[in-house]
Amino acid sequence: MRPRRKHRMLRFLAGLALLLGLAVADSNLRLVTTEYRLRYPNLPAGFEGYRILQLSDLHGAVFGKDNARLLAAVRKMQPDLIALTGDLADESTDLETVDALLGALAEIAPVYYVSGNHEWAARRLRSLIPMLERHGVRYLRNEWMYLEQNGDSIVLLGVEDPCGPADMPKPDAVAAAAPEGFRLMLAHRNDLAEQYPELPVDLLLVGHAHGGVWRIPGVGGLLDHRYRLFPNDAEGVISAGRMNMVVSRGLGNIGLSFRLLNNPELVLVTLHRA
């Protein structure tokens, strides 16, 4: 190869590497918010305009000093409820940063948490539970409760990740035990609509798939946690029966993995009467 052509090729490769580095940095550091407005005929009038902010798959990631950028984004959304849908921490997470984040989130809005597979696999729940309790974060363990707003109520359910105890009730059993009414369920895994297409809930918030990790513009996520190419359930709103399942692309990464064209995502769901 001639020296001039070789130098052009080296400059091209250096420019390509720089662009890729910038894309990776942006894809892993710049927070984005995705907003969904969902309408339901059975939503009580008191919950018209109710704002639910979902944070999923943090994996101990930190955005700015003391998570200042993440907390600023949460405050900007002015949520009525903050839902933490699993994998808040994993094997390498500094739990002191999680402790501080939980306290700050609880000052913004009521916070509700369900477990993910990594909290169980890494045995972090023993340390997390006292933190949740100290900050008033409600840990939903295959149970339901009422949420009240403007004199009306809806049913909030939360299910443990399947990595929990083998004898725990399944999501359909948890839902069957809950009273009738508008039902909001928090879970971690995005295969619930596939496993329970007739699950009797109105809105299900999940994560787990990390949005396909690497995303191709116009196509979507490349690979999910089950190593499926181009999964169709790694993000967005998926309808099954009476249920809308909202899948968060999540905030963090596992181990040395990194995102590409798939920014850390906060999800804001606003409820409206049909």
C-alpha cells in the first residue's frame, strides 16, 4: 500500500474509532426519558393524570456525583409514584450509593420495589431490605395493597423474581388473590406477557432485557438476555389480553457489558381515563 493511501486509511480508522468511542460514551452516560400516556375505561377519576416513574435494572450505576443527574431527571418528571422494578444491585454494586439513592428518591415520591434476578443471585437482599425499610420504600413480595388518590383507590401488586423461593406463589395466583378494580403490577422479567397472556392486570411494569443492549436504528435491540436476536419484547408497550406491559430499557449494565445506541432510560407512564 502506498504511504499516502496508508495514511488516509489510518486517519479514517482513527476517526471511526473516535466516533465509536463517542457513541459508546453517550449511550451509557446520557439519560433519556420515555413517556407513555395510557388510557383505561376502568381507571377511577381520582387517578386521572397519575404519573408513575419507573426505574429498572440500575445494577448500581451512578449518574453524576451522588446520582445528581438521575435525581434531577426524576424530580423534573414530578412523579406521584416511583417504581423500582428489579436489579437495583448486583455482585459489584457499592450498596452505600444505593442507600443514598433510596433516601433521595423517597423524598421525591412514594417508592415501591420488587426484586430482580441479580439481587437473588448475588445475595444482596439481606443487605438491601434494611435500607428499603429505613427509607420507607415498600418492598412488595408477591402481595397487593391499595393506592389512594383524591378519594379513589387502585390495586398495586408486586411479584418477586422467579429466582426467589421455589414455593412462592406465581404471578397469576397473586393477581387472583387481589380485589377487583384497576390493577397495577410491578415485576422484573419481560416474559410475563408470554407466560401469562391472560394475566388479570391492567398495567404491568417490567424490565430485565436492557432494551436489547445494542440497538440498531429503525430495527431495535440486537440481543436479549435469552440470547434471542432482534427480540420484539425488549422495550415499549406490549398488549396482551386486558393488559398493557411496559418494558423499560433500564439504566445500568452487567459486568463489562456496555450499551450502544441504547441510552439509560427512565420511563414515565401517565394514566388517563378512556
